[in-house]
Amino acid sequence: MRESGQKPGAVRAYSALLRLLPRELREEFGAEAAALFRELWNEARRDGGPAASSSLWVRSSTRLVECAVRARLEAWRKTTSGPVAARGDTGVANTMGRIAQDLRYAARTLRKNPGFALTAILILGAGIGATTTIFSVVDTVVLRSLPYPSAGRLVHFDQGGHSFPLFRGWQDLESFEAVAAARDREVDLTSEAAPERLPAAAVSEAFFELLGAAPGLGRLFVASEYAGEGRSVVLSHPAWRRLFGGDPEVLGRVVQIDGQPTEIVGVLAETFVPPDLTTGSRVDFWFPLDDGGANRDDHAYHTLDVIGRLRSGVSLEAAQAEADAQRDAIAPQAPSQYVRRDGTMAYTPLVELREATVRNVSRTLWLLLGAVGMLLLIACANVANLFLARGTSRTREIALRGALGASRSHIASQVLTESVVLAVAGGALGVLLAFGGVDLLARFQPGGIPRIDGLAVDGRVLGFSLVMSVTTGVLFGWLPVLQATRGDINDALKEAATAVGAGRSGRRARGVLVVTEIALAVVLLAGGGLLFRTLVAMVQVDPGFETEGLAVVRLSLDAGYSESDRRQFTEELSERLRALPGTRSVMAGPTIPFSSTGTSRCCWRTSIVGDPALHDQEDRRYQSIVHPVTDAYFETLRVPVIAGREFTRGDMAGSQLAILDEGTARDLYGRDDVIGETLTLGDATLEVIGVAAGVHHWGLNQPIEPAVYVPYGTFGADFDRLEVAVRTDAALEAVAAGLREAVWAVDPDLPIPDVVTMEDRVSASLATPRFLSGLLGAFALVALLLACGGIYGSMLYTVGQRKREMGIRLALGAGREDVIGLVLRHGVLLAGAGIAIGIVAGLSLSRTMETLLWGVEPTDPLTFAVVGVALGGSAVLASFVPAWKASRTDPIRTLGAD
């Protein structure tokens, strides 16, 4: 956290915005305003964290810009007022009367041209709707504080699961008021209906207190329950409604969870929101966390997610230093867990809970908000072009109003009011579209976005939409205002009388707007293209196994199952599945490829020791993930066994054997021929019997990590999770039905989630890149259509204004192809300038997407080349129709009409 003596970036930015005020106001109030903002910002940062200070910055800067615009408009009105303003129209009543008059005038004017008004409203509605939808996500996920007491002081102990010894040490840190742990899990609820698998979490004693949880019914856990006495559960409010019909008599009821009688002692209040980062957003059952049992002192048993609340006045840096010192003290007890191969200490970073929750999606959401902001700018440029064209045709009307005594400020006010009315109408349409967009995002929850359950178009979002609508109206209305109020009245009357002059008056401004549209479209198209190429690169990755014809299911063998029970269950289930029609092979294990993707890892990462002659005493330790598997694992997945053999059924009980992937074999022994070698895994010495090809176990965009495969019967039966895969020729429906019958024949009370294909799992792992590329691609497509529409409209209007010139050219002997070439050259010149500017901007901005890309560089030349060619071709097509119309001009009729 920043010290109060420093000058934060937000304060510097606010001081810079003060320059928007007129000099007199800035000299009188600027220093005081900057000092006050700095004080408020420090207070918000201290009490509410980054979210509160960001919210203060948005509110304060918006108000400052509003005041600056009003002050400068008032100063402009005083200096440019004409005969009407000189009559002394002052006071609130006169101001309100003028606003009402401007609104009535704008309504009458827009009613006379409904096609123009409807087109502008639709364009703005699409832009504002998309921007409001994405802002609602950014506001909910990134900007809002977490809904917990003193949320700014909540800290996450980062980098995955932690052991019970570490957790107990962190509980003693002086920097924290309290430290709590949680462990998410799934449980089986057995009832009169079919058994269900439901999400659950076990939490330590301080967990509910840290997050401000309160019971809505009954009570929370007491100290004796955390000590292991009895078996009790607290329901979430949604689970109470869904599973028990909101029955207030549920307290004291005993239900069968994981085959054990469990008493319901309470229901959490409806307002409690589970923390996404530690337990997930949906938890149906809450249990008291035990002391770890047999794993109480095991430093390698990493299962806990830990959070804490800093003491008031303690900085994050001070807490980090104390946590690092505690790690130094505990490291000698288990050096393989806390000391890296290079001898450095593996410390646990402390991160603010809000930042840790949103960091994986924060950059993505800001990127999407920037993308829709560009889309909105393109929409504004399109509507500004429409206004400029319409303003040119109204030059005579505006000039006459000025000649009759209307002040320039009054004319500017009327023109600006028209644009704001259109923008507000477009904003209303955009809000309606945003309601639908937010509903879709909340329903499908794409890309694993945290906190999205609270997504809604609320007062903050509506306020943002209103401010954005008015700002948009001012933005695209400013050029028409300048056009309407520039120059001398007599000159305007003369210009209005000449068609050629009318065309020339706004041509340059319209050209600038078209170039801007195309440049922004290039940036959006390049971003969408890079994400699409990322998706294509992922799809083309060979996962290392065959996905077709593979059906998978995840089972949970929790409480009530001993290790021998799990071995027996797995063996009997495998036998039954092999007997199903169409089955070719069956395998099982605590994990199989794509059972979890991204950064999640199973089953355990540990140090193994290879060839002593190849490594010294320290370097022989090699971190690898160990996969307990049954026989036919590689046969079922169709992973090539390069050397040796795979496990047989006889290897499952008590065998001290291992199969390595080829990368691990080379790293441990420096060669491929390692059959018969030994390695040390914990206290066990294993013989290497095979070497298999590497597998992308954790996702297509994840590297092939070191893997050691061991017999399930020897090493895997202590895991409660069991993944089962069946290689079959039968349809999924038949396999699913047969698999359920086989499971329930072994254990009638075991819940069975959906049976899916491996192809579905691989496809699900691509959900985030598919969502991003699709959404940004849609924005880019709309941007392309708007940019082409801008070129088409600008060329069509220019041709209309230069009709006399075209007629003269044709009358003097110019060919129709010459006229077509003239118009096309103008369109291509605008498009070329926009493409060049857009490519330069895109190359600069694409680096902000680097963390979202895979298999493609941010400056990929092929992507930018394709975008440039596509936009250039679209610009030529958009310019051709106006050019063709120009070439069909009848010179005799045109000259006669003039």
C-alpha cells in the first residue's frame, strides 16, 4: 500500500484534469481541490482498498469534467452572445425555458426526418448496449469491493494448496487478526430419490467470522465440532430452499452424507456470498475442518486454501516479511517442499483477496471494455458523419436563424440538444439490449468469470449508461456544432446557395471521421484475428492420446470407503465395464487427462531421485506429478509406450513399479534406455518398467509436464476421487446407461454425475478462448460493417454534392471509367490512411493481449496483413456503388437542372 507522503498516480491524473477548468477557476480553487481529492483518495484506499479508490476516481473525475464543460460553455456564451443573448436571458427560469425550447425544437426537427433519427438511434443503441453490458461485468467483478467486513484487509496466501503445518504456523503470525483455511470437496447426499453429488467445503474455526457470515436459521459450528466431536453440517441458503423446500423444521434433521448420519445444525443467511477463490461460488454443505488426521504433520499434503485479515495499520509488506521468516524457520523440517533445486526458498506470496480473485480475468475484462469502447467510438463517428451531412443540407436554415438574431451559443445549444436527444434515445435502447446481454452472460457464465452470480444492471450501471449517453451525444455532436457556428453569417448564406460549396464545407471533417472509423476497425479486427488464431493453434495441438470413442465419468469414494474398499470397488467395476457390449478397454485412476485443466494439478507433486551418477546430492531431486493408474491405462488412452511395457492386472497389488514419460526419463537419466533403472519416490524404491510418450494432461495450451505413473492398487487407493474411462464402439447413451448399472451394481448409493465423452472435455477446456475470440470477433464484425457503412455513406453523399462537377466532367469528354476511378481513388485513399494508422495502433495495443494469446505472436504479420487486405477490399466494394452511380450521371439533365 502506498505511503501517504507519496503522490499516487490517481492524484496526479486528477491534478492534470484540473487544467480543463478556466484559468480563473483553476487559480482560485485548483490547489484546494487537488489537496481534498488526495485526502479522500488516501482514505478510500486505506478503508476500502483499490475498488473504493477506483470508484472515487471515476466519480470525482466525471464531476470535474462536467464542471469544466459547463464553465467553459458559460464563458463561451458570454463572449459570443448575439442580439438574443444581449436581452438579458438570465436566471434559472429563463435557462430552463431555453432548455425546454431546445428540446421541443429538437423533437420537431427529428420528427421531420424519422429515417435519419431511427438510423442514428439503432447505431448508438448497439454501441451503448454492448458497452453497458461489458461495463456491468467489469463493475461487478473488478471494481466492486468484496462483500465482506474490512474487505481491503483480507489477504490470500497464494500459489495453490497448503499443508496443515504451514497453516498452523500462519495462525500464529502477529500481523493478522485471524487466519482461516478451507478445503472444497464434493459429497454424496443419499435420500429416498437417487443419490446426488453436491459441492461442499470444510472450513476452519475463524472462516465464517473473517467473512462476516451469520446464520439465517439455527447456528454455525461451535468449538467442540471443530475438535471433531459429532458430525454436523450447515446448509447454504440456496441448498436449503432447493433440497429441503425452505422447511424451518430442518434443524436437527439427520441426513446421510457420504454414507454417514449427519445432523443439520444451521442455515447460512441468504446474504452470505461464498468466496470464489477459496471454495467456489456454489457451496451446498459446509462442514467443520478437521485437524488433518493422518496428514496433520505431512508437509507434502497440500489441500488447504488459506486467507487472513491484516491487523489495522499493518501493511501487506510487513505481513509478507513475517510470513517469509516463518517459512525460513519451518523449511528444515521438509526441505524438499520448501527449497527449490537451485537452493532458493519457495515463499508463499501474500495477495489482497480481491486482487487474487479477479487477477485471472481482470485484464481480459478491461480488454473487452476497451474493445466495446472502440466500437462505441466507431458508432459515434458514423452518427457524426450523418449529422455533418445533414448539417450541410441545413446550412441555409442555420444561416437564416443567425441573420434573424439568434446567437451562436443558442444555435450551438439547439444543434447539441438534437445530438444529446438522439444519444439518450440510443442509450435507452442500449439499456434494453444490456438487460438481455447481462442475462445471457449470467446464465452461461462464460470463461469461468468469478463473482458473476451478482451480475445485474443496477443503479450504478444505469448511471454509467446515462453519463455515457450524454457524453456520446456531446462527442458526436461537437463537430456539427462547430460547423453550424463557424464563419460569418453572410459567408454562410453565400455558401448555402452553392451546391459545390456545400459539398466542400464538410468534406474534410467527414474524411477524418471515416479514417478514424477504419483505424479503430483495424484494431478490433486485429485483436479478434489474434484470438481466433490462438483458438486455431490450440485445436491443432496433438493432446498425445486419442479422444474419439472415449467415455469418462468422475466418481467420489469418500467417507465410508477404506483403501481396501476402494481397490475392491475399482477392480469389480472395471470387470463389469469390460463386459459391456462394444467395450475395448477400461482404465481408472484419481486423474486422467483433462479431468482438470489450467493451473489445477492432481494427484501429487513430489521429489523423485534418479541416477546418482548423473546428478549431485542436491540436483538429483526432481519435481514431478505422480499419477496412480490401473492396468490398460495407456491402451485405453492409446498413448504410445515407447519402451518396455505398461502395467498388468498383476501389477496392481503391492508392486513397486513405475512408468515414466519420455521427458522425465531423459531429465532423470540423460537417455531413453532406462528400463530396469530405479528411482526413489518418498520412502519407496521403484523399478522403471516402461517409457511412454508425453501427454498434454492439463490442457492443450499447457506444456507436457513431468509425469510418473505408478500402480493404482499400491499408491492410489488413498484418494477419494476416481476417474473412469471406457474405450468403446457403442454410442454414448448406451455406454452411460451401462456404466450407471455397473456402478450401482457395486454400490447402489453412489451418485453418478453425467457421463461425457473425452471430446466434450477437450472442447470444454477451450471455452475461454472460444468465448473471447467469438465475442471480440463479433465486435470486430460490427466494426467492419459500420466502417464500410461510413465509407459508403460518405462516398454516396460526396457524389451527391459533386453532381454538378461530375456532369461537367462527363460533358467535357471524360469517360465513365474516369469518374468511377475518381470516386474509387478518394475512397481507397481514405481507407489506406485508416488502415495504416490502425495497423500502427494495433501493433502497439496488441501487446496488452499477450497473456491471452498462445501459439501466435502479438505482432503476427499474417494477421495484420489479412486484416489490412480484408478492410481494403471492403472499402473498395463500399466505394464502388457510389462510384458506379456517379458514372451514370446524365450531364445534360444535371447541367440543365442547375
